[in-house]
Amino acid sequence: MIKIFNSFSNKLEEFKPIKKGEVSMYVCGPTVYDKLHIGNTRPVVFFDVVARAFEYFGFKVTYASNFTDIDDKIINKAKELKITEKELSDYNVKLAYNTYKKLNIRPHDYNPRVTENMENIVNFIKLLKDKGYAYEAGDDIYFSVDKIANYGILSGQAQDKLQIGARIDIEDKKENPADFTLWKKTNEGITWCAPWGDGRPGWHTECVVMINSIFKGPIDIHGGGMDLKFPHHDNEIAQAEAAYNHRIANYWMHNGRLNMQGTKMSKSLGNLIWADDLLDEVGYGPFRILILTTHYRQPLEYSEEILKQAVTDYERIYRTYFQLFRRVELANGSKKEVKDQELLEIRSKFQEALKNDFNTANAITEIYSLVKVVNNALRNKATSLEFLEMALSLFDEVLDVLGLNIEMKKLTIEEKELVNKWQDARKKKDFEKADKLRAEINERGIIV
């Protein structure tokens, strides 16, 4: 049984999919006015593991994550660079895909872009107006939050206590200060035609429309960062209830922020670390360790010390895996299968960690248990090949679920023979021959 902490109910719940054996999931993606910083990547990495885990447990997963490719920040940045908004967003979407690849993210089933869904967005706003949930005021179209009895239900903020600020503009023309923009009439930047005037959509409307366009109804899981609960996700729920009579998703999942010195990463604060720069430095293995060793709902504090520890931890995993892989590869292979109880217990605990609200921190602890068991086995000359093969299979299994896959270059038949001759010379204490063979192994660039 898989349990998920549902942000909507604020409690741990048994996961019950809409369709048996299937999972539909949508995660809010980046606004592509610039390349991704490491704070942007926490939900990308975590929800990649969620999708992998569901597949590991036998579910068919349909995973969508969008790109917001029109926004005031995009318009302003394009002006600054003297290029079109499309040129800027196309370039940064391409960079984002490249960053996803560096992070070892499995390709999503859908990556919708706002600009590709404009007809559906216009029709959706028209539907809200026709049903009496939207109104024109000044040059814009607003959603009337007073028409939704439980507005703010996700974040738990009652209407009379809503905080005005952040992404809510205080404007006299609104019927309620908390009413949010569905359509902004403007001639600045790229615009689209609509019955009420040329302009562009409000941020909160886009995801509702794209989810419905892809899934044609409510989904199992909607994910995103904790800072999206209010107002973005509350506003999504309000619109979906108004238009479709459902709250979009049965389970809402929110990851904590990745901070630096207790502060959210922000370009304006100058405390950003670009994801590509860090990944080029350390690779996806240590970075995913850094992300996943803290429970996803908790804030994660980034520091050089934490990064160094993640590098050390990953290298420990890598060394053990490498030694095990080479030992099994150089053996003749076994046709017998074993079911070692110690290894089975590690697998069971690993699975239970993931089933308990995707506790990747505890799952990684089980990988360290496997590392310890394997190291002891490798030092013991009496360890059977069957045990090592089972351990290697389990290693591949658990690393894949967390996206920590280790790719090994296999030896050719000739290289295997060379390494076996070297090992045989060492056993026979023929050190002169062993040294010559070792020199040849090094010359060929074989890592043993």
C-alpha cells in the first residue's frame, strides 16, 4: 500500500488511483525567462523519483510538466536582449531539456507550453464568464473569488484573512482585492486575440487548461513547490471547481524549498547557483543524493559542506558498485539463482520507505546498507558468485528507482582475458609478470 501526504487534507492517505493500475500526474514546471538554477530543480528531481517509483510498483504513469513560455519576466528579458519572446523562450526550453538530461530525468509524457494552448485558454475564460465566475473591469478579466465558497481551501487561508501581496495586485477596479487576473488586455509584447480584446492570459489559468487538455478530467496527483500552494494552486482549484465541478487532483504534493543561508534562491538577491554549472562540476549522482537525502516536504539548505558530503557519499556508492560489477563481469557467470535473506530484507525496507510518502532519505539509507553488505561480501573469499549476482541485480534495481544509475563500460573478451591473467599472476605471486600485465592494462585504459 502506497501512502501519500495529501496537502489538500494535510494528512497521510492511502493512494487510490482513478483508474486501476494507472497514475496521472502533473507538476508545475519553470517559467523559461532564464536557465534553471538549482532551486528550480528540486521538484524536477523529486517528482522524477515519484514517477519512477510508481512504475517500479507496477503502475502505468502518465506524467506531464509544463513550460510557462509567456510572462512579464519573459517580455522584459526579451526587450533587454533585443530579441522576440519566442526566441527567448525557445532557447531556454532547449536549455531546460538539456538540464533535465544532465539530471538523469526520464522524459515526461507531455511538456505543454502555454503559447501552444492559447485557443483552449481563451475558450476556458469564456466558459468562466458565461457561468458568471469572471467579469471585466478596466482593461482586464478577473475571476471572482467570492463565487467560490471554499476559496483558499488548499492553503487553509479563509477569504477574510487572505494576505494581499506577492502575485495579487491591489486595484480599486477589482470587486474583491483577492480576485485574480484571467486575461490582461495589453499591446505590450506578444499578444493573442480574444473576444474581449487582444492580450495574454493570467498565470493561474494556464495549468488548469493544460491539465484538462491532456487528461480530459481530474487527475491523481498535482505537484509543485510549497510556495505554489497559495495563491497559484488555490486559484487553480477555484477555476476547476467553477468550470468543471472538481478540484483538479485527488492528491496534492508539495516539496519544500531549496534555500541558501536560510533564504530562497533569487536572481534579485544574487544567490543563485546555475544547475548546469553545478552538474558539470559534480554530475547528477552527487546532486541527486544531495536533493534526496532530505525528505521532500522539508526545506533543504544548500551549502558547500553539504555538497561535499553528497560527493563523498556518491563516490562510496560508486566504488562499491564498480568493484561488484567488475567481480561479476570477470567471473564465468552462474545459472543458479539465490534468494539471500539479508538482501531481500534490504529490498523490502527500500520499498517500504518509498511506499511511505516517497521517503527517499530512508531509501538511500538502505542503499548504504547494501553498500556495507557488498563490501563485506567482496572481502570474503568464500562469497558465492550467485550471491554477488543477486547483489548486483538489487543494486541496479534500487539505483534506477532513485535515478542514480551507474553506467559501466563492459570489458571485451580480450580485455577480460588480460585482467584474468594479471589476477592469476598476483595470486601466484609472480610479481614481475603481474607488473607487466598491469602496465598493459593501464596503457589500454582499462579500469579494474
